[in-house]
Amino acid sequence: MNILLFHNSILYQSQPVGILILETKFPRMLGDIGNARTWSFPVRYHIVESVIPDKVMGKEPSKETLQQFIDAAKAVESCGVRAITTSCGFLAIFQSDIAKEISVPFVSSALITVPFISNIVGNRGVGILTERAENLTEKHFKGIGWSQNDYDVKIYGMDKDAVFPQVFIGNREEANLQELENDIKKLAEKVKEDASVKALVLECTNFIPWGQLIGRITGLPVFHIVNAVEMVAGATLRRSYDGAVWRGLQP
């Protein structure tokens, strides 16, 4: 028992955030939630075996998939992390189901930030960027605690023939970076045409490497899952302001 407690205590300090990752083989570039170099602090990854993107990108994932994520969240929590997140924004539909099964903060999706963002832009338009707009439904929003009737949200999806979903939802091992960037540019240009949108949320965690590009094209603030998790991590760690980036040595 003492050895277990000591082991957990070390992880509690050295890997403050646990990330539940789908079983994927597509490239994870700097900025992607699945690239450890994206983070300013150590993270602990846990692959949810056999759960590929298509299993969660539908309009309503199965109860079996939910149970797999609950089991994974509990396993990661037992290692001593202080917060847990996921690698797919569509898991918003499971937010309350998973959060109530664990005792540390859980962030399923960047969609959880929409009420906050709406308020800081004067309750004006919040654009949600996703790969498959037709699959992002009111069930996902209600699953994470709000409704489309509550806020002025506008959903922007990629074109039917876009390469990006073929790589990241299709789970391809290789990708042409220029083609991916072109798809991102097209998506950002759609948003730019609507002057009523005052801030953006990247539902898709794979969009984050191009977050700066999206911001440059649209001229808007861009929020995503890494933003959200870093805020939660800051709330669960004691951050030092003596020049160190993150210490978090005290619970």
C-alpha cells in the first residue's frame, strides 16, 4: 500500500493531466493534443483501445463506447492525475456521464467553453469549427451543458470532398500538409465572410496546429481544448511565478 501511494504521489506531481486518446495512426503534429510537445507540462496518455474516430464521430456513440471511456478515465485517475481530457470534441456528448464517475475535473471537449466565450464577446456570435458539421448536434451541446437556443452559435464544417476528414476521421497514416492547410484555409474563409462571428471554438482537436493560421485569416480569437485544459491545470496546480513555467509540487 505504501508503495502504491508513493507511486501515485510521484505521478500526481509529474503528470498532472491525463489524456484519453482514440486508437489512431494519423500524424499528430505540434499543437495536436496527442503530441506531448504541445504541452507546457507533462501529460499522461491512455489509449482507449479499439475506439477509432468513426466510433465517436457519429451522431450518438454507443453505450459500449461510453463504458470504455469511463473505464479509461478511472484507470488514469488511479495514477494520480489532477485532471482528465480527451482527444475528440465529439465526446462532449459523454461529459456528464464521465465526470460523475471520477473525482478529478474532466474536460471532454472545447465545446465546454462556449458559454464562457459567448459572455466575453457580449453574447454575440461564436463560431464552432468542425470536420463534419452535419454530425454535430444538439445532443452534443446538451451533453456538455448548454443548448443552441442559449447562445448565438454558428457551426462551420469542411467541404464534402475535403482531404482533412479523410486523413483524421479515415485514420490514415500519411498526409499531405499542403492539402490539409488548404482545407483549413477554406474553412477559415467561410467564417471570415460572417461579420457577426466574434470568436471561434475549434471542436476538432486536430485543427489546433493551424489555430494561428485560422486566427490570422479571420482576425478572431481562437479557443480550443488545449486552452481549456491549460486553464484547468492552472486551477489544480500551484503555479510558481519565480520564472519557472510549471512547478505544481504541492497538491
